[in-house]
Amino acid sequence: MELSAKYNPAETEDKWYAYWLEHKFFHSEPDSREPYTVVIPPPNVTGILHMGHVLNNTLNDVLVRKARMDGKNACWVPGTDHASIATESKVVAKLKAEGIEKESLTREEFLAHAWEWKEKHGGIILNQLRKLGASCDWDRTRFTMDPDLSEAVINTFVYFYEKGYIYRGVRMVNWDPVGLTAVSDEEVIHRDTTSKFYHLRYFISDGNGNPTDKYLVIATTRPETIMADAAICINPADERYHWLKGKKVLIPLINKEIPVIEDSYVEMDFGTGCLKVTPAHDVNDYEIGIRHNLPVIDIIDNHGRLNEKAQILVGEDRFEARRKIEQMLQESGNLEKVEAYTSPVGYSERTNAVIEPKLSMQWFLKMEDLAKDALESVESGKVKLIPDKYRNTYRHWMENVRDWCISRQLWWGQQIPAYYLPDGKVVVAPNAQKALEKALEINPSVKAEDLRQDPDVLDTWFSSWLWPISVFDTNKAGHPDAEPNRDLAYYYPTNDLVTGPDILFFWVARMIMAGNEFMNDVPFRNVYLTGIVRDKLGRKMSKTLGNSPDPLKLIEQYGADGVRLGMLLCSSAGNDILFDESQVEQGRNFCNKIWNAYRLVNGWNTDESAKQSEAAAVAVQWFGNKLNAVLETVEDHYSKFRLSDALMTIYKFFWDDFCAWYLELVKPAYGCGIDPVTYDATLKFFDALLKMIHPFMPFITEELWQNMAPRKEGETIMLQRMPLAGTYDAKVIADFEMACGAVVAIRGIRQQKGLSPKETLDVVYGQGFPEGMLPVVVKLANVKPQFNAAGTVEGSAVSFMVGTVKMSVPLTGLVDEQEEIAKLEAELKHQEEFLAAVRRKLSNEKFVSGAPEKVVAMERKKEADSLSKIESIQAALASYGK
RNA sequence: GGGAGCAUAGCUCAGUUGGUUCAGAGCGUCUGCCUUACAAGCAGAGGGUCGGGGGUUCGACUCCCUCUGCUCCCACCA
């Protein structure tokens, strides 16, 4: 079959992916083989593929394909996450663009829109993963809001409620005024933000609500909250302010009288030492308020606007109010000064809105016991984090975790299965029917229509923490005592999880908790934490910067294999990935290299009568040994999750060893056929190489594997067994490397002296050269070798060392004798210095007695080698009469 | 404010219990080549006091201290 000069991925990728699907090669069912299980970190259902997904899923696919070729029953479960806040805000925005406000819709109407949106965009990212070559078991695709998965989430809630882990209460939570929901601590990102530090004068009251001329100064970043002040607080030890004890002060602008209280929380040397206490709008102030029994005056509404309790600036946005109140305070004489100030401000991870600490009624999950077990799972090594450094971070988080706020004031998600009776009592049950049964126990006269379900939904992570369980068995979550179904029993725990460190706590830690709770076993053995994909300048990829390439365009341009390779080449676990398109180019080039190597071999005709040449025989022997050595190295890299090292090892093995050396050695003379022995060996090697490359580059390897021999329908490289490392003779490999050294040196001499490769040269080799390797030098360096113990020759010659063997190329008339002598003398000097250093070491009593025998022996070998080199250099110099 | 990590060639990174002739790889660069698979290629070459300083050791890229620079995580000083 005639092959084009360049590999064309577009022609092959869709074809083979369809073939794989058609034959259900990705599908897994429990059987007697050892399972290898991976669950995908479910991307947001309405998301589109970005470079982070490419990295993650390429790594996953490599692991899965490798395991499959190792004969394991590999199962990679794909799916998507409903991503409640992200999806809901997208739907809200879309409706808004159509002139529809969420508030004008009923819950049911809104959800109808949301589902419509989900149906429209839901499959996109999964189809994009197919383009990448991901070998997911698509028959097992799950969505975190599939009815049975949602049921599992509800059961889990009920389970923890009944266990006493879930409670409801008014707490200061992180309020997102744009997303209009509470968010968990983990969803708040603190960023240093420059703002103003306002120094405000609070006048002392005369006792009747009138200002005296005395005042104190407080410093605040949030002057718009002064109307919610409940007290002024000083440190009891602060003598500067003892005169304030028992006094009352007036809030500026509204002249409301508030007490001065004392609490050691106040730092005397920060700000002015006076703190305004605003229990409704600051976590610490809230705590102080509780200690001192202060009223809570909430003046900010859900949208972040001042409400009527503020008395002034009602309806203004908090930031607008801040600007305006600054002006008002200035005019009223209450503003002493304004300083620039940088402090950490919390932003919503999802909407980027400034988080408003807000008191509200929320549901919480107690974390203490769960975290303890989850910490133990990692500390004991039951779950391994790769790289290991994340253990510290993990431990720190686990030891300081606070209760998890699991309610969200959203509609898209699993609605909390809590039902309120008319009197406000609450029952928790998996459905309305069961809720009614429970309600009747409390109040026998209650009717179904009297019950009102909590309108909030659960945090998305409250569903995704069940993922490794619920994708297999939706009944087990919430029912630790239930028998796992066949799938769960077989596939759980999964083997490896590939994900980003940014969701170590959001997701990984919580999956471990859920696994321990419901399965009494961890959900995975290894967690491979990738880096974050950045551009080549080290910047995070973002839409606003426009520095994120579109993976699909890259695939179109370079092929999926090229993109996968480009991604893998620069990815070591845990390090951030600096992605550059040139790496994808390198991937494409490698495809082309493989393609052309195949074209060469494919074009050979066997000549049954031809005898195997010496060079080919040596090459086949060497390459067979080298193959085993490389397989061993690659296997070692895999076992340590060093996937980019495994890839690079194979890359060099193919490009350098196979193409540059092996193929050049066995290549028949122009117009001649190849002997059958060498041909068969070459095909065998090529077959092994394709299998080794396949996990990284599935498409091109399938294309060539299918092409290299007649295949039956239903055969595929992806189900072939990965070649196993056999024994090898290290001496053969080392000898071959010596021959290569000689070839390189002679090529260098040719280039230096301007000699054509076609001109056969004489070469003299000294004692120690592996004579069996001479055919290599003869063929690739075009030389006629001769032996001479010293490796020197009478008359003009260029000499060089290969290991400890001296070699010379006699070149009458082309050698500058002085130059050659100078070179030899320099070499001699260097060698003598080296020898002296070695001997210094060896004459050091402490070294000889202290260092391990092996090291000392090595030094003695260095000494001997050095001596023999010096000898041959001297011999060469002697030939010049020196 | 607390904690962790990183710093090796122009770039991105290996260097796995301190010891092989160990200072490496890939890419880029330079030089010469359209040599009958591949110019998306072939052949060759150059390039680093392993961030600075100190210490431990017979021996340090590797261990300890310190300084400098960067990154990340956690955190309620208004």
C-alpha cells in the first residue's frame, strides 16, 4: 500500500475511534481478570474542553490503556457534574439575555429551562474527549443529577442527619451576593486587595444622646456598616482608653447611642486600638457580640445593598454606599483621615464577587470524625498522594477543617430533603411520603400539603464526593450496611485518580470520607495530582488573557496524538505545566517520524535468497537486548507514575536507537531486497515499538499496526499485550555504544576535514575494541578497519578515544601535525591531572577506609583506565616523533 | 500572620538512601547537508562555579544553617 510522505491524522483518527466504539473495546464488565478502575473527575456538564482537561484526560487515558494492555480489565467511567452554582449562573445569565428574570419564574419553570440548557450543552465536553482519544466506557456515562445518583445524594443526607452529623443553624456564612447563595469556606478565595482605611470620629454622648466635644477614633475599611454598629470595643488593658469605660458613644450620621465595651480580642497596637463592633457583618464581631450580648443589626440584603435598617443610603449597593458615606462623613466632620490599606478580601470562587459575611440559616455537616478517618487514610498510606509533598497540605487542612456548609440558595441541584411542619419543626426523609409519616409522629393532624420542603439545594460536592461509589452502585451511598452490587464489589476501590491539586479538599478529601463511611475502604489507591496548565510565560490560562489555546483547534491542526504528546512532554506530577504550542509541534513531528519509519520498512521487498549481512546481524542482536533494557526502564517509570519519563524513554528509543541506528544498519543497499531474517526481526521490533507507544499515541499506532499485517475484523492494538521485559546482555549494549562512539567520531572528522561520506577511510583501532561490532563502524562510517594494539599509525593521522580504546584515522596530507600534536598534548595534560586527582583520593587513608568498597574499586578502575589512556596518548605522540 | 515547596544549559525539566568518567535529557541555538523513509528531516558542534554565603563529610547538585528570589496552600487584625 502506497503511503503519503506525511502522516495525516484527520484521515485516521475518526476512523479508528469509531472502530473502537463499534467493537466496544472500551466497555468493561466484571470478570475473572484483575480490574483496573478509574473514574473521571466529572467536568461541569455545560463546560467545554480546556487545556486542563486535555492534560488530565491524556494522563488518565495513558494509565487506562497501559493497564488494558497489561491484561487487566480496565474500566474508565466517564460522566459530568451538574455544578450547581456554575450552571445555575449560566442559565440565569442566558435567561436574562432573553429578558427573563429568574425571580419571575417558579422553581419548576426555572428547572425546565436549566434541563433544556443541560440537554443542549451537556454532551459537548464528552464528545470533545472522544476527539482526544479517551478510552472511556461510554456505556457507563453518568451525570451527578441522574435520578438514581440524586437519590443516592438524598439518602446520604438522610443517613448523616440520622447519624447526628447534619444540623441546621444560624451561622455567619460566606455569602455570594451575585450568586445569591452561601458558599463553603473552600469556595472563598482570599486575595490581597488595596482599599482605604477610614479613621472615623465617634463622639461621646452626654448621656442624653447628644454629642459632647470629646471623641474617639476608630479605623475601619467598611464605613458603610457603621449603622450596624452595636458597640465600640477596647482592650481592657489599654490605659489610653480607660477614660472611655462605661461611656456611650454616638454613631456618626445616625446619632445612635452605643456602649463602649471591653474585650481582649482587640489588638492595642493595630489601627487606633478602638474597634467598632458590627455583629451582623463581620465574623469576629459576631463572636464578640455573642460574648457581650449585643444586638445583631443586619443592614445589608442578599444583593449586597443597604436595607431600611441602615436608615440612610437605603437601596444603595455596598460599594456605592461606601463612596457616598465617605463624602457624608467628611461633610459631617467625622472623617479624620483616609489611608491606603492592603488587606485580604474574600472573593467567590465562582462569581468573583466580594464575599459578604452574612448571618443566615444553613445546613452543616460535622466534619470532625470524618476528617479524622480521612487523614488516617492518607497518613497510613492507604491512599498515596503523588507527589508526596501534598501530604503536608492535606494534613493541615484535615486538622483544621470546620463544619461544611452544605446548603445552597439555588434551585439547580438536589433539593434538601428536609420538610417543615407548620409549627416550624423539621423532619428529614428521602421523600415527601416518608416525610409525612415522620411528621405524623410529631403531629397526628398534619397533612401532606402542610409540609413545606426546604427550598435550598445541596452543595455540588455533596454529590460528587459519592462519585467513585455512585457511578457503580447508587444504592450503597447512604446505606453502609447494604451489600454492594456486582459492579461496585468488583470495581471498588478504584486504582488511580488523576486530578488537579486545586480540588484536593473540595473533592479528593471528601471522596475519601464518603468511601470510608459507606464502603469502609478508601475510594482509590493513588491520587496523581497534576499541575496547573499555564502558558509559556507562567501565567494561568484564562479567557480574559486569551492565552488559552482551543484544544480542538490544536487537534485539528496537529492531530490528537500530537496534542497528547505535546501535553505529556512537559508534565511531571505536581509541577505546573508551562504549555507551549511548539511542544505540540514536536508531538506532530514524532508522529511523522513514526510514519516515515514505517514507510521505509513497508517499502522493503524481501529477497529469500539474501543472506543476513554482518551489520544486520549485529543490529538485530543489539536491538533485541536494548529493547528489553528499555522495557525494564519504562516499566519502572510507570510504576512511579513518571509518565513523561516513560514517554521520553520510548521517544528516544524510537527516534535514536531504532531510526538513527537500527534502521540505518539493516537498511539494504539501494535496489536490493532485504533478507527474510532481518525483515522478520524488524517487523517484530516495530510491532513491539507500536505497542509501547500506543498508550501515549493511540491513533497512529492503531493505523500502522492495522497496516503492517493482515488483521481480522475486531482485532486491535489496544487489546494486544504489552511486551514484557526479558533478560538482556548489558555487554552487548555497552559494546554497541562503543561502536557508535567510533562512528560519531569518524563522522566528526569527516565534517571537520571536509571529507565526503562516500570516500572510504582507513581506521586503526587499538586493544580493547569489541571486534564483533566492527561491521557497525564499517557500514555507518564507511571505513576499512585495521587492528594495531596501540591504536596508532605511522605518519599523519587524526586520533581519538572511544572509552579507553585509542583509534586513529590516517589522513596523509590532510592533517595539521602541529595541531594534532597540540591536541594530544592537551589531552595528555588533562588526563594526567585527572590521574593525579584520583591518586590523591586513593592515597587518602580516610577515603580508602571510609568509603564503601565499590566506590574504592571504581576509583582504582579510574586509575587503571587513566593510565592506559595516557599510555596510548604517549604512543600517538611518539608516532609524531614526540 | 502561619505552613509548604522551588531555584541545575537560552527555555522546560530529570538527577530516585551523599560515591559509577555525573553535571544530564528534550527543545532551541550554531555549522554542514535536498544522502534513494522523513527538511515536520539527516550529520556534527557549542552551552551550566547546580541561586549567594557558611557548615557537616574522605567525598555535597544531593544533608544542615543562613541570605536572596519566586510559587503555592492555609488564615476572622478591624
